[in-house]
Amino acid sequence: MYANDPKTTARTRLTVPALRQMKAEGRRIVSLTAYDAGFARSVDEAGIDLVLVGDSWAWSARATTARCR
């Protein structure tokens, strides 16, 4: 299955209660950390259950000193 495959079905939003149910059932939960919005979008399109997005690495990598206001 490819992320851009037009035959893929739309996924439903994963909620905290759904995560708790998955854990209670002993199901595996796939989670990745994305360091910027572009990577987060790719990870989401790949079907990963949970994506943690943090931009602190991106700010450091780009040597940015000013934040958006």
C-alpha cells in the first residue's frame, strides 16, 4: 500500500479513548516523532497511528533565533 494510492480508504481520527481501548486489547500502537510539519504530513499519510510533532529540533537545525510572533 502506498500513501498516495487513490484506492486507500480515509482513516478515522484516532482519539484518546480509542488509544486506551487499543492498549486494553493489547494491540500495538505505532508512534513516531516528526520534527517539522512536512515530515509529520508524510508520516500521517503513511498510516502511522500516532505522530508527535515538535519543532524545537527544526528551529535548532535551521539556527533560527527569532520565533514567529
